[in-house]
Amino acid sequence: MDEVYRLVVDIPGERLDKFVSRKLMQFSRARLQKLIGESYVLVNGIASKSSLKLNAGDKLTVTIPPPPPSSLSPEDIPLKIIYEDDDLLAIDKPAGLTVHPAPGHPSHTLVNAILSHFPHLADMGDSLRPGIVHRLDKDTSGVMLVAKNATAQAKLQEQFKSRAVEKTYLALVKGHLAPERGMIEAPIGRHPSNRKKMAVVSRGREARTMYQVVRYIGNYTLLEVKPETGRTHQIRVHLAAIGYPVMGDALYGVKSPLLSRQFLHAHRLKIKLPSSGEFKEFMSPLAEDLERVLGEMG
């Protein structure tokens, strides 16, 4: 059954998409923009564009159709849950697990595993990414958050979008990185000749990565890395661009005989809890295969 919301504009000059996003925070802005484009949002009874500037007193009717049936199948894949409340899960994602279905990975993803434990998430609106508010690369391990309801999903997505989330990774890079603390600022976009890669390009999107040396191990450096922006492959691209590729990263560096994937781990994640606004930090200890590599390297 459709949900119908009736709204009256209180601030003149605001864009239609921004207004409905502000009033209906339980839905993602992307979903609301799609509904506007499909004429589910009427202004004074007329379908309009997302960019329409509203007048005070305009009357809106927003119709939310039921989500399409999910094409995802629950799969009994073990999950290591770090934290859970009524709004979210913090999961310790293993390396090798893709977050959501995509071309080449139609099944056996984190989403399939989540639906096995929490079937109700299939009705959250995005039929391929229910509950997903951010992502980790397939071969990156560590802390990932999953929303358990639409309101929490919208609030968490807004924190990531506004860069209010503090993310800390551990990375082992090839070379003796100096200075011991620094900021990498370089725009990132699609690689001009290899569509599977990202690269530092002049017309890319702003990207900033802060790093701090934890210790030197032979000709390698263990880093604590805090990306301030969230571009695809950001940490791997930035570190490779300054000449210190992540160990085992075959896409941006070279393979390693010691490790079958890149040495990159989402170690800590700090957010505001959606319901209370309380700051909460989640931590994942270094994955076993990465600990083993450090042990072998002495």
C-alpha cells in the first residue's frame, strides 16, 4: 500500500528535492529524487523537477509506493557482529566478501548474509543494497555498519556524506615513508585508460587522506590512515600515487608472496548513534592473515 505525506512549504526559495529530504529524513535523498522524477511528488497538484524553487505556502503531496520485491536470496554466511542495537549493526567484515551484488558478483555477498539473519531488511527500499550505508572493497577487512531501519539508514548516510564519521585504517606500505605524519591531498577520478582503476587526475573529485607512521618494519611501513573524504579506492590510490603502494595490492602496486590480498584493514569507526546522538566507536582487531604477515616479517 502507498504511503502518502502532505507537506506545506515553510522556507521560500528552497529546492524541491532538498525540502522533501529535510522533511522526510527516513528516506534517502536519492530515493526521493527518483520519486520526483517519476511524478510521485506533486507541488500544488503538479509534477515538477527536483530543482524547482519552492514558495512559502506551496502544498506538496509525496506518495511513497511499496518497494519492489527483493531479488536477493538470503544465504547462510557466518557474520561476526561487533555491536547491535535497534538501529544498526557493526560487523567485522572478512576479506574476500563483496558488500552487495554487482556485475560479476550476483550472490554470496554481505547483503545475502545479512538477509539470512535479518529478513525484514529486504523491505527497506533499495532492493540490492538494503541497510548499506557505506562500503569496503572486497579484499579489505574490518568494521562495517549496516542500518536496521530506514530512519537510521538516512541518518547514518548523512553522517558519511557530511564527513562526520571518523574512519581509521591500518595499512602496510612498501617503502620507508617519511615524514612520519602527513596529509595527501590529490583529486581522484576514473583512470583515463583502465576503467577498473581510479587515479589521481586533475579533473577528479577532492580527496584528502591523513596518515601517521605506527612503525617501520624492514623496508615496509605500518600506517594508521584516516581518510577525510570517501572516494573509491582512496587510500590505495593516494598511497600508490606518492610512491608507497599498499602491500599485496596488485591493482595499484604489486602482488606479495606473503599475502593474497592488500594489507588494508578498517580498524576503527566512530559515529553518532542515530537514536541518541551519543558518540560510539567500534573497533576490529587486525585480521588474522595480516597479523600473520607482521609476525613473519618480525
